[in-house]
Amino acid sequence: MEVFKPIPEYKGIYEVSNKGTIRTDKNKTTYTKGVGVRHWKQRIMKLKTDKGGYKRVTLWKDGKSKDFLVHRLVATAFIPNPNKFEIINHLDGNTSNNNIENLEWTDYYGNLMHAYNHGLNSEAQPIVLVNSKTKESHYFYSKAEASRFLKHNDGFISMKLKNNKNVVGDYKLFVLAN
């Protein structure tokens, strides 16, 4: 069943549903000098799709428009965020699917690992660093993550591999096939 809640900061103007539908509030009224008081009919807002497949909506308040990501409106209204995470993950990888069952609050690393574990990020190249002294192996989702582990900038491992270097300090580098 589709359930609607007011959008925070837009109460009395717009509502968001647990399925990602945005509509005007049934009691929405506006005032302009030329028209005076206007009572609006409740209507479903038209969504736009950006290049990444994310759904967006333009909301108006006090004569000013602002674009919002629909999944962010759904998560803010329906999903508790006790850890104060800033990232919203689409569990099925479909950025157009804004049902609450498909959304979760997470951190940047959790979002990256979810994408990697579910084959959603074709750009990342998994890396293994093997310590030549201890033989201990460290597995990383990406070259950037391995670079950070070594306390270097995100492009460090990429640069080493580009220059055909597969040893960094005590570590031997291995690139895993995707």
C-alpha cells in the first residue's frame, strides 16, 4: 500500500510516498500579488531522470525552485538514520527504484562495498597486497582503497601499475580480474 508523508521543510506543500511518488499536498495554497490566494488541486509531480538514472523532482517554495533527488526525499521521510549516515544505497543497484524496501542509509565505504560485492561498479579494480616479510594478504575493493591503506593519495597504486611497478615497500601488488 502506498503511504504518503509530508516532505520536511515543505509541509503543507508537498508529500512523498514510500514508493517514490511526489505529489502536492491537498491543502496547498499560494499567494501572489497578481492572483491573490490560489488553492491547488492535488497532483502527482513529474519526475526527471538524470544521466546516472537517478530520479529528480523540482519543488517550489516562496517563489524559489529547488531540485531534489527522489531517493533522498523517500529515505529522509521513511527510513530512520540513527548513525547519521549521508549516503543512501539502492540495494538492487537500480537508481530509478525508489521504494523504501530498496533503500538504506550507509556510509561511503558501505556503498562502495555493496557496489563491488554485487557487480555494480565495473570501474573498480580489486587489488591484493601481500607483505613479502609476513606473507600476510590484504584485499581491497579498488586501487584507491589500497593506496589509502599505504597512506598515499588515491592514484598512487594506479601510477605504480602504469609504470610496471608491482612492489611498493614491503608489499607485492596483485590486480584481481573482475
